Amino acid sequence: HVQLVESGGGSVQQGGSLNVSCTASGFTSPLTLENKCMGWFRETPGKVREGVAMIYTGGRPIHYADSVKGRFTISQDKAKKTVYLQMDRLKPEDTAMYYCACDSIGDGRIWSNDEKYNVWGQGTQVTVS
């Protein structure tokens, strides 16, 4: 079955950068990572899970939450089946558990709706002080 594994979280000072990655495995023919929506979400205690960014692995579109536009960049390495989230100019309010998610069935809901995604990673903590 499809699995997502995040890595690269950590602690950084305000204004710093982190790059988190999400590697997918378990795709069996005919299911592939091609033409799938891969999203990054973040969650903090007491707050609703927030969609941060999404990339369509077949190319465009790419989406970002307003709160991270201009600071975060989502990208992919198809050969490595990995999606990255480069986070620059980090702020304390970016502190959260970051989750990678995959819509492997082509759900038509908006990218920032977490119900769109049927596969989730275990999360990686990002702390900005």
C-alpha cells in the first residue's frame, strides 16, 4: 500500500530556512505517483489543520496558502518520488507539525481541503523561535 515518509523537520531561529521532504513508496502498477496531487499541511494544538502548499505531479498547478506565499516553495523529484517544501524566512507562527498527503484517487475537492487526501505521512515537527 502507498506510504509517505516525511523528513527534514527541526528547530530554527526566526528568519531561517528548513527543507522538509516527503518520499512516496508502495505504488503498484497501474497505480503510480504520476498525475497526483501532493499536499503539505500543518497542524498546531487547538487549531484547524491548514493547507500549506500543493503540487500536481503531472506539472501545474501549484498552490500556496496566503500565509506562506513568497516564503515557501514546493517542488518534486519524480525519479526519487519525493516532494519537497523549502521554507525560507521562517516565522514563529510557522511552528507546527507538518504533514505530507497524497490524493491517489483523484478527489475533486479543493486542494486545501484535507478530506481530499487519502494517504498521509506521520508528520515532521518544525519549530521556529
